[in-house]
Amino acid sequence: MRLLLVKLLLTPLLMVTVSWSARRWGPGIGGLLAGLPLTSGPISIYLWAEQGPGFAAAAAANSLLSLTPVALFSVVYSRLGFLAISIGLILAPHKAPPKLQIRS
């Protein structure tokens, strides 16, 4: 019961702290703090306490392995996104859009 109470309070408290830090010190610090393993860290501790160190170690290794496709997607998306914007700007007409007329 005690571990359940810690689970219910600790992780949301960490998220609120990150949100408050972003408001206080800006999005740069907020992004830096949000990039930390503030949710996976406590979850690994919970797994260790409930399932044992072997299970927690396997879960941690697999969670690191699961970040590989996320990183690959981010790199490919950033490269293709820039390419799509470049092609769109080249192919776009170079005149201003017509003004909207508001009827009264």
C-alpha cells in the first residue's frame, strides 16, 4: 500500500516540478528537465521493488533499446521535413495571395 501511495504522488509531483520550472526559467530549462528520465526512472525503481532486480534490469535495457527507432524517426523526419519545405518553396507561386474582401 505504501509503494502505491509513492507511485501516485512522486511521478505527478516530478511532472508538476518540470512544468513550474519551465514557467519560471523559460522553455530552454523546461525542455532540458523534460528530457531527463523523470518518468522512466521512478518506474524502474518501482519495478525493482515489486519484481526484483533481474526484471528491472531487463526492462531498463529494453526501454533503452526502444529509443533507437524513436531517434531514427527524429533524424529522418528532420531531414525530410527540411527537404519538403525546400521543394514547397521552390514550387510555390511567387506572388502574394489575393486579399480577402469583407462584406459588411
